[in-house]
Amino acid sequence: MVGEVEVSRVGIRDGLSVDLTVQMEDPRDYDFRPSLHFEHTTLTVKSQTDGSVLAEVTLDQEHINAMMADRSATLRVKFSVTGMHGRLNIVHPIIADGKAKKLANANWKTTLPVHMA
């Protein structure tokens, strides 16, 4: 189940690009199916599973123009799991190369159509 979704950045690269940070509740949960909806100046990320609103962001005119050009947006998603990711309090170095171990984060990129209201 999706715990928290945050819009970390909105920009323009070959069209509208939206960066999301998604906090999942369980590492075996794969139920993240977003859809994009636009009304007035607000872009809303909704769940296709239950229709709930996951995140909202207000767009300026330049972002709206980039989105309207092809009526789609690119989502760049960074996933993390509650209890598994976060700040490492104790760093365990790898002796061979002197670097600290890091927990893997999953990243995802997709282009979704924007539904206009």
C-alpha cells in the first residue's frame, strides 16, 4: 500500500516532467498505479486502484503550456519502503574500496496521458 507521495520537482524537459517521492508501506507491495488529472491550474496524481488523491501540485503558465503541447507528462518516481530506507546511523565501510554500504532505491520513469477536467 502506498504510504505517502510527495511531488519533489516540476520541470520542463521535452515536455512536462514531474518528480515524485513514493513511500511504500511493505517491500512486497507493488500496488502503485498512478493517473494524472488536470483542472484549472492543479495537476493531481490519483490512484487507479481506488481513485484516491495521492498528490497535488499547482502549475504555472509555462508548465501548463508544456503539458498542453502533447497532453502528457513524464513521471520520474523514486520509491522507498518504510523501515528499510532512510538515514544510516552507523556506516559499515566496505574495506576493499573504502566506500560505505547503501540501501538500494528503486527508480521508475514513465510517460502518462493527462486527463483534462
